[in-house]
Amino acid sequence: MCPSNDPPRLSPRRAQLASFEHAYAVAIQLRERSGINQFVIRTGDPEQPVRIVTERPSDGEHLLALVA
């Protein structure tokens, strides 16, 4: 068997937790609790395709949503 260059496949549960929809829902909860704007960004990492940050995205990161 030779190694594959295909991106790793996420389990169905991991894919759900790593989805934009889940990140957006969590960002809303964080915004309501903290009062701090939340940014949902695309990372380019297949294992963590989106994440939530409290500061504007840097170069190389793509803004998907702002929860203000």
C-alpha cells in the first residue's frame, strides 16, 4: 500500500462538530455570554475547517461570519 495524499476523512460526528453551522451557533452563544464580537473564520485545516476568534482575521484566514 502506498500513502495517500487525500485529506483525512472526518467521522460523521466530527464533521458535524467541525461544521460552519456548529461554529456559528457557538459564536452566537459566546457573543451573548461575553458581549464580545465573534468572528467565524475558515482555516484551511481539514481537521478544523472553521474556528471562532475574537479578533479580526489575519492574512491567510477567510472571514465567514461576524457575530456582533
